Amino acid sequence: APKNKPVETNKSSEKIHQQPIIQTARLSFETDTNISNIDDILQSTHATIVSEITNNDEGKNSKEIVLNVPYNQFDRLIAKLENTWGAPSYKTIESTGEEVVPEQLCKVKITVSGNKNNLQSMTSIEIPNHENKEEKGIAGAWQKGWTGLYTVALWIIPFWPLILLLMIIGYFIIRIKKKKLANDNLAQKKNDSLEENTTNQQDPNIPTTNQNS
């Protein structure tokens, strides 16, 4: 009797999908020197700002910045930040997932603090958010128009019951005025008709005489 051949399975089709590697770094920098703009660092590493918060506590000013950066630029971004602000006083890096995806976004959470002497330089930092660049031309004008309409709609929504009530009151006022005007016109027509009938019944050719008995 012929032997049954073992069934070959396609191992490539049974490959388990792995989660992409996502790294999260937390860095704290303390510096007494002027803080320079890091726009060039963000552009060169394709990093974008997620949030930015400025704090002022007991003479110290600090900025908490959260960045998104592709996986293949993660280490490069951290190295450039350390070259700019010096060695961090606190640094942790967490990683999850198994599969390397170069474009996978990772997070870098930064806290930069300084004393009162460089408070002005700290508060003058302006870090542009490259995700929120305004579009120019027709597309930009179209987007601004929709944004304005959306803003007006949000402002009106809380007052819609009052607006509806005013519309109902206005409707009844206009209806009452129209009805009153129609009644006044009808009454005027009746008065004109009565006066015309009275005039026609009088004979102006017959004088009125007094008869003595």
C-alpha cells in the first residue's frame, strides 16, 4: 500500500505578526547657560512636538516637552540633545515590541530647568510645532473658512434654545400684525362702501321745502 506523504505547511503564512518596537525616553536637563533654539535638531531628526508646558516654581523656570520621533532617529535625537544641553541629570529609556519598523513613532519626554539667572532665556524659547504648519494659498483659505464656520457654530450651539424661542415669538408677532392689517383693510373697504351707497341714495335735484298747514 502506498505510504501517505506528510503534509507540508507554508511556514511563511504562519508567521506570527510581531508588535513594532516603541521606545520611550525620559530626560531631565539642568543648565545655567542660555538655552538655544532646538529647531534645527527637530528638523534634522524629523521630530515633532506633541506638547509643551512652561512652569515657574520658586525662582526656577522649566519646560516640559514631549516629542514624537521615528524609531530610526531616536538615538540620534537623544545624542543631539545631550550635545546641546550637556549630560542629563536623569535618563531612562523603555522599550516594548519586537519588530523593527524604521518609521514607527517613539516618544522623548524632556524636562529642561534653570535657575533665576537664565529665566529670561528660558521663557524666550520658541519651539515650532512642525505638525501644525499653516497651509498657504487656496487650500489654506478654504481651511481657515471652515475653521471659522466651525468656531461660530460652536459658539451658537449653547444659545440654540433662546434662538429658537425668539424665532417662534417673531413668527407669531409677524402673523398677528399681518392679520390686524388685513382686518383694518377690510374695515376700511366696508366704510368706503357704506359712504358710497349713502351718496348714491341722495337726490341733489329735489330741494327740501317746509309745508305750512
